[in-house]
Amino acid sequence: MTEVGLADEMISTLRTWIDSEVIPHASEFELPDIYPTDMVLQMAEFGLFGATIPEEYGGLELDNSTYVRVIAELSRGWMSLAGVINSHLICAKLIAQFGTDIQKQRWLPAMATGDLRGCFSLSEPDSGSDAAALRCQAKPDGDEWIINGTKMWVTNGEKAGVVALLARVPADDEGAGGITCFIVEKTPGEKSGGISISKKIKKLGYRGLETVEMSYTDHRISATELLGGQNGIGNGLRWALSALELGRINVAARGVGVAQAAYDAALSYAKEREAFGRPISQHQAIAFKLAEMATKLEAAKLLTFEAARKADAGERVDLAAGMAKLFASETASELALDAMRIHGGNGFTSEYPVERYYRDAPLMIIGEGTSEIQKLVISRALLAE
Ligand SMILES: Cc1cc2nc3c(=O)[nH]c(=O)nc-3n(C[C@H](O)[C@H](O)[C@H](O)COP(=O)(O)OP(=O)(O)OC[C@H]3O[C@@H](n4cnc5c(N)ncnc54)[C@H](O)[C@@H]3O)c2cc1C
């Protein structure tokens, strides 16, 4: 458990930085799609690259309840900043939870400082929701593995020095049983051995950080990059899905942050903007809209904090994380549109941040499992009860 006083102090420091440095400047980077190097360095300074990495490897080892507050706060400022650490921390969680002692010592200390960046690479051009259909191949060759295939949607893929790569090893099982996780070392940049960035994906929102297509052509890695050693063979998908529970709570928290930003913007605009001789907040249609927004926001927070609390208590969280992710991401999208409507024409311009919330929010409905997939997860858990 993260000490309450310490967590409050950390959130308060983060909030001050978000208000003074992130909110006023996010659009300068987001609109032209420029990587916010100084903001990321400040995040490293705060220790956020080690947010959930165990203390023994130099991380902050925040509990989930504190971690969701950090992510919500970052996303209130600019959701892309939460994306910078999300796939990095999923990669670190895989290593911390399933890696050998040597693998943990080798990668986690450098990841905790942000000197070594991680990314998570499950999706492919022809497999997203149906992750077990992935095709990327890893073939053994003496003490090495040879990787061939194309991975899609690799967020932080260019900056990363380690990739948590899900690939298929030769196995009788054509489904999940052949899928194995490798921690592939690479040089940050567009090319490293047989790895190349084959496409930089242009995105509607979630800009400022890179999401890329990454191709592997006869790329050789050492056996030491097989996560968990020989025990790891065939366990990759199960391990990845377990690490994605952290990702789902993270996305729910991002939804809370964006929904909070949209609500804050709508409330303050509604109090200032006048129409028909009074602030628009004094028109009941707008006041009721604000009431609905605040209620949905509160519900999203409660679901997200409850999922985090359950994870901290060591309880099963598939149902709680699925519900939190489903509700908070849909709420973020609804509130972004509501905030835009309350802003009238101004909401449709880049002069106000609500258009960014409107472009960023849909990602949370897609990433870490779409809303439809969350409904599958939730209904399966309910029906199994
Ligand atoms: C900006 C961005 C960043 C991303 N970053 C990463 C990353 O870092 N690493 C990574 O591995 N992936 C990443 N992803 C991929 C993301 O996880 C997938 O896009 C997501 O899982 C959906 O897969 P898909 O795009 O292939 O859609 P599909 O799986 O093709 O789904 C298309 C539609 O069909 C629906 N659908 C599919 N199956 C079912 C079903 N059984 N029942 C009902 N409806 C269904 C889906 O809900 C969706 O509406 C990222 C995606 C984006 C957009």
C-alpha cells in the first residue's frame, strides 16, 4: 500500500505541474504532433517511468489506487502523457511478474528511471480483438530465435529500447498455446537489426507520441530475451492478458481524466458565456446537462477507484476492470461531446481544448479491448458466477 500522505503529496505536486506546465502548453505539441520531450523528462524526474515497478528495482511501487489517481491527473492535462508510460509499464509488469531474476535485474532498474523505455506489441494488421490469431513467428535456431512478421499499433515503438513482443513459436497448438512473449532489445529509432518502423501512423487524437507499424525481417534475438526462460513458451497470451488488466484500469483512469477535463471546461465556460441576458448555466437545459455530466463523471470515478481497490486487495478484477474501462471510456466520449456542445461554435475550434478531448476520447473505447470486448469480458464473468 502506498502511504496515504505520500500519495496525496505526490498527486498535489503533479496537479500543480499539470495546471502550470501541461494545460497551457499541450496544444503547442498536440496540434503539430510533436513529441513533448521536456514534459516527458519532467515525468521521469517525478519517477513516473517507475510508477508501478517494485522498489527493489528502483521503482515507486505505487499501489493501483494511487496509480489511477496519477493517470487520471496526467490525462486531465493531456491524455497522451498517460500513453507515454502505459505500454512501458505493461512491459515492465510482464518482466516483474513473469521474468527470471536475471531478466528483472537486466531491464527493470533502467526502465524505472526512464533511461530504458518499453513498449507492448500484441496487435497486428490482421489481429486486434482476436489476439490469438496473431501470426508473427519466432523460430528457434541454436541459442537464438529468428523473428519474422509485422506488428501494428506499437505505441512508443520508436523510443523503446525493449519491446514486449508476442509471437508464435512452432507448436502443435495453432491457437493461444503457441504464443510466447519475448522481451526484444533494440536501439531506439527507425531501424535496429532486422527491426524497422514500416509506418508512422497518423492519428485523429492521442498525438504527440508515436504509434507505429513495426516489421521484423529475420531479426535474431538471444535465448535470454525469451520472457521467463523455457517456462515462458506457450504462456505469452495468458501473461499478456493478465498484464492488460493493469492496462484496462489505466485506460479507465484516462477516461476519468479526460471526462474531468471536459466537465471542468464546460462548467467554467457555462458560467462565463452569456446568451439571452444571462450566463448560459442559468438556462435549465445547460444546467441539467452539467448535472448529468457531473453524475456520470462521479460514477466513472467510483467504478475506476473500486477496480483499483480490488486489485490492491488481491481480488480478481476482470469484472471490475472491464466495467470501469467500459463505463469510463464511454463517459469520456459522451462528456467530450457535451462539453463541445456547451461551447457552441467555440468548441469546434482549436482555440479551446474541448476539441482535443473530443478527438482523444474515442481511443479509450478502442485500446486495451474495445467496448464490445469489455462487454464480452463482463458477461462471461457474470455468467460464470
Ligand atoms: C492509437 C492506438 C494505439 C494502440 N496502441 C497499442 C499498443 O501499444 N500495443 C498493442 O498491442 N496494440 C495497440 N493498439 C491496438 C488496439 O488494442 C486494437 O486496435 C484493439 O484491440 C482493437 O483491435 P482492432 O483495431 O484490430 O479491431 P478489430 O478487432 O478488427 O475490431 C473491429 C470491430 O469489431 C468489433 N469486434 C471484434 N470482435 C468482436 C466480437 N467477438 N464481438 C463483438 N464485436 C467484436 C470490435 O469491438 C470493433 O468494433 C492501439 C490502437 C490504437 C488505435
